Amino acid sequence: MPRITGIFAQRSLVPIRMSADCRGGKLHVEAVLDDLNSSTAAVLAAKLAEAVLVASARCARVKQSRDPKRKTAPCALAAA
């Protein structure tokens, strides 16, 4: 977990929500960041995929934003 959260910290990003659970012997981590552009999300997913012991990483748009005034949807980044 520290290696994953460190990727966000290096970019001064604070997820609005993070969760972790064990699935099939692997730790699945999901972080939701609000107002994240697609190019930054792609870089974060690539950095997560490069982390030691990360089997895969992906980025997906979340349907609803917590803040109705925001123009962009939150992004969920998952690593396993």
C-alpha cells in the first residue's frame, strides 16, 4: 500500500476514496480521484503498473461526481 499511495503523493494528489480487499490471493486496491484529466490518469495507471508486485493497473471514469459543479467525472484507478 505505501508504494501505491506514494505514486499519488509524488504528484500532490489526494484520492477522495481508497479501498483494498483480497481477491483470489491478490490484493485489489482502488483509488478514486476527483477532477482528474485523462492524460494524468493514464500516467498514473502506467506508474501503478510499473510498481513492484503490481500485476495490472487500469483507469476508468466514474459515472457520478461528488460535486455537481465539477465539469469532469472522477476517475477510479485500480491495481492488483
